[in-house]
Amino acid sequence: MFKIICILLMFFSVQVFAMSERDALAELRTRDAYVGLIAAKTPQGLVATSGAVGANRTSYRDVGEQRHALWAFRRDLIQGAQGSADAAKAWAYAWGHLTYDGYFENGLALPDTATLEANTFYLSAYCEATNPVPYVQGPVHVNLAYLSQNLADIYAQGARATNRLAFAATAFILAGERTGNVQAVRSGKLLLEQAFLLQSADGYFSEKGGWDTSYQAVTMLQLEALYFGSADPAVRNAVAIRLQRAALWLEARVHATGVVCDRGNTRTANNADDSPEHKQINYPEVALALGYAGAVLSDESLIDAGASVADYFLHSLP
């Protein structure tokens, strides 16, 4: 089915060329808004000396927190570095919590299957940031085997949240490609197909039965990571087609001032008290998702929209 979709997509007008995340950031670093955004997201001490990130800095919570080291990776990449020492510490810290059975420990007293999404969040981030940096093979093989045994739960957890399917698809495809695990790549493509089925004709990816401007950006960032990292031109082309529709939908919901519209959102709002889940729109992710989409699709209007969101975020900081 995935091959059929890719063949059909060849008839669309979008033309894309292989681009790395480094290439995209090289384009975005000509805009002060993006440079400032990444600097704001990487305060001193983002990654502790131990390698812990986010809530894990206090005491280990779950491996998903380690994904925030991606901002350190982006900071170093936009500055022209070949790698990121901070991100490398964060990945090493995470792998230190992998069990012999292939799952990551958690400090929440939860069964391992309850933290599958945290696992795919981390593995996706790790794969995004280790391309083409030397890759840790053994632990990835073990973790992929564990995730593959729990695909039914991964599908169930993503049934009403497309972003979770996108994280899982990116993790399986990129990790599978890097380790030569053909079955993992196949599983990732099926997950990606399922995510595509949850995109509306208007371009939004379904979250809890409707749209959400913040989670739209989350899903877009996963598709962009997959586009930057996959060695398969068919995957990149399929992603680019869906990304264009997604980005245009999101761009239409960005005000000229950089404010992101929250009307009709199912999960987030500009004021957390107005959100069904008491969550605020993640402005940095919206900005970067639009900027990356503009770089991939050679669309300056998307880059402009992302820059306006970044500017709004930076001017709202205390």
C-alpha cells in the first residue's frame, strides 16, 4: 500500500530535493528570529553534567524527557558545529536506563507498556540528532525488538493522536534504516500510512477528534525529521506532499502579529486555562515546524510565518 501511495503522489506538482536538517538551519540562520528562538530554548545548563534533561534533572522520570536535548543539537548545528557534546551526554544518559529486556526504566512506577510513547519520543529524537553522527547500534537493536513486540499498543495509543503515530513512524523508519532492520522499516511505513489516513482534506492531522494548531506542529516536526533523515526517496516524497498540506493549514492560522490561533483547538490554547488539557500552544515548535517546512518546500511565506511566530514568542519572554 505504501508503494502505491508513493507512486500516486508522483503525479502531484510538489517538487522536493534531498535536504538535511543542517541545510535547513543554514537557511533559517539568516533570520534573527530563528537564531534567537534556538538560543532562548538552550539556556546554560539545559543538559546537566550527568546528561539529564528536563524533569529528569531532579530525579529520573522517563526517557521521553531526554528528547528536549534536540534543542542543544539544533543550537550547535545552526552555529556550524559538526556535533553536539551536550546532546551526546543526553543520549548516553538515556541509554543508561535501557533494560536488558529492551524497554526503558521509568521513575513513575508505571508498567513498561504505559511509557511506550516516551520511548518513541526519545528514539525519534536520537535518530534525528545522530544523522550522520556515529550511531549506537546494539541498544537500538534491543529497543527496536521490544517496540516491535508492542506495536498493537503503539497503534492503540496513537488512534486519536496523530502525533504519536508520527513519532513512532519516524523512530521505526530511521532506526530501522540505520541498523539494517528491514522489518522495523516496514512497520514504520505502516505507521506512517496510518498517520496519513488521519490527515483531513484541509490539511490538519486529527488530534482527539479535531484539529489543534500546536499538535499540528508536533506532527510536522516529526515528518520533517523523517524527511531530513530517511535514505528512501519514496518516503521523503510522500512526506513532502503531506507536509505541504499541513503547513498551509497551519500558516493560515498564524496572525500577522505572530499569534497562533487557538479557535477550535482540541488540546491546547494560548491561555492554558482555556485548554481542555490545560496546555498552552508551544510557540517554539510552531515556529520551527513552519520554518523547516518552508526550507523543505522552498516556500518563503512559510519561513516568514515561522519567523513571525518566533518573534512573538521572543517578545513575550519575561
